[in-house]
Amino acid sequence: MNKKISTQHSIPSIQIDGLSHWFGKGSMRRQVLDSITMKIEPGEVVLLTGPSGCGKTTLLTLIGALRKIEKGNLSVFGCQLRGSDRRTRQMLRRQIGMIFQGHNLLRCLTAEQNVQMGADLIKGLSYRSRRDQSREWLRAVGLEDQMSKLPQDLSGGQKQRVAIARALAARPKLLLADEPTAALDSITGREIVDLLKKLALEQSCSVLIVTHDPRILDVADRLLEMEDGRLASSLDSLN
């Protein structure tokens, strides 16, 4: 089994109690999350699995302060998101790294410049330090020879790695990743999840990964299973 997480004198990175969420209005209103309760500690790596459409990505966007909380309580770093104002949500997002399947790279910027946008969130760094950090993360994800390319000149897997490097360059306290290995081959995918695990160990960064990839389950401290908007089970890693 992986490392044990000490809970003494620490505030959970994520604390969720009775979280429910709906999409649509009137007759089209549909519940996508139903009474979710969970907690993730600093430095913990948690994998969330389940069939497509069961609410995993919606849960990530709520934790990432990208949607308003409708019912239940959700705290990130001890800050309650239900009823929070825009400034509070913006402050929290600066401490959260997000990796989504759409990449969300700026088309007019090179790979290096896209990654530097993450480093720009760190206060007190000089331009040279931010540039050097962006290059370091691009090397870490195997793109040292692609730094000057625009997104349109990169493959899907390369774009995914740029998005991962950008998220890591911000030195987040919490990393939310939606299928980070989906566009990657098995070797690169393993290198990426090992990098995320290293981040958790060295920087006490909590990592929540949505995945269908059975090849990376061993990286988790815990596995959560979701079905029909509910958490079906919570299992310790078998490592």
C-alpha cells in the first residue's frame, strides 16, 4: 500500500458533505450528482473511476470552483465554496491546477508560452525564472524539442502534455486531472502519472484523477468509484 496520509493538524484539501447538482430547467432538469460525501487530505493521490456520464467531470468542475454549488457543502483548503463570491473562487483557482481533455491552449502562443502562463501565477518570480520553470516542465513531460511550436503544429498527445506542464508550472496545492493519459501511449502515460505522484510526495499536493485507464490504478492511495451520480465505494490501493 502507498504512503499513509497524516491527518493530524492538517486541513483537508477537499471536504464534501451531501453535494448534489442538476443540469437544465423545468421538465429538462436532470440530477447529475446525488449526495456526494468525500474527503481528500494534503499529499493524497485519489483516482475516481466510473462509466461515462456518471458525473465525474461535473464533480471536478465544482471542486475547481468553475460552477456554483447548488446543494450541500464543498470546502477547498478549508474555504467553503457554497455561497462564495467571485473573488473567493478566483483566489482558490490560483492554487488549483486543472488538466481537462479539451487542453484549452491559446492558439497564438507557443508551447513554452502556454506553460509560462502557469508559472505566471506564482508571485515573486522574475520573468527569467518563470521562463526557466516553463522549460523545465516541458522537458519533464518530454517536449524539450517542441517548445517553440504552436498548438496547431502539435499532436493531440503533445497538446495534452503541454496542458499538464502548464498545470504543474503553477506549483498547485491541488491538482484536478480529467483523463490525463487518454491521448498518451502507455510509456508516456506512465511517465506522466509518476510525475503527478512525485508532485504529491514532494509538495504535499493533493491529486484527484478521473480515469478509465487500468494501467495507472497502482499510483493511487485510494480508488473511488462513481455510478449514476453517487459514490459507489472507496477502496484502499492494493499496492
